[in-house]
Amino acid sequence: MIKLNFKEFSIFTDITRHDRRVGDARESFANQIYLNVSGIRAHALAMKIYQSEGETMYTPEEVKMIREVANKFCLPYFIDGLNEQLNNQSKTE
């Protein structure tokens, strides 16, 4: 299981990566899944992200879908913010 926080999502504000900002990405990212991925699992994941309150545990399958959606439909600053969370947090059994 992997923890992600879409409620307090940190992004860099420019390519130099000197400054960052934290914002709520739940609705916008959940909508990316809801509008672009078919299937009940995608619907469940979109709702899980939208209704999350801070750090939330995601299965490896959910993380795979999150990465795929981010890489296909999101801007580079969001992808970098997601990768930073995935690379910097500890995995739990």
C-alpha cells in the first residue's frame, strides 16, 4: 500500500524547482479519471480520491492507474508532484 495526499498536493511553481505551492488536487484529478478512464474500478478510484481527507492508502493497482492517468492527461508540474510523493514516502506492507 502506498500513501498519497491529493488534498495537500505539492507542486513546483517553475522549472527551477526553487519554489512550490500546495493545493487541493482532489476534484481536478478525480475528474481526470472520471472523464477519461472506463470501468467500475476507475469510478471507484475517482470517488476515493475525491472523498479523501489527507493521506490515503492506495493499492499498487490504484497507483498504476493514477500514474497512467497523470502521464497521459496531466501537465508536467502535476506529474512531478505525484512522482515526488511516490518516491519520497515509505511503502507499507
